[in-house]
Amino acid sequence: MTQQNNAAEEALPLAIQYGCSAHDAAYIALAARFSVPFVTADETLMRKLGKPEFDLRFLGDWPVV
């Protein structure tokens, strides 16, 4: 099994769990895999994710300089 297949296997359950696209779930899976924050500017996605177990950050919360 390739590393790409593993990423797909991680993303599909996340897409189902959170009701988001496979595309969004793939980025979430990658962020979780590499222990980095998942940053998004998508307010709808933020609402769908709620309070997840991974580090989620909203780009709109950061100050504009």
C-alpha cells in the first residue's frame, strides 16, 4: 500500500464524520498526520467541524497588519 492510499483511507472517514468534501478532509488528514494546525478561511467548514480533536484555526481570527 502506498502512502497516497493511506492518506485517502484517512480522509474518507473524516469526510463522512464531518460532512465535508473529500478534498477538505484530505487537508485535515494531512494536517493531523504532520501534527500541524489546519487553517481555513471557510466559515461553513468551521461550523461543520465544530470542536474537533485536531488543531483547527480560522484565518479570520488573525489580525490584518
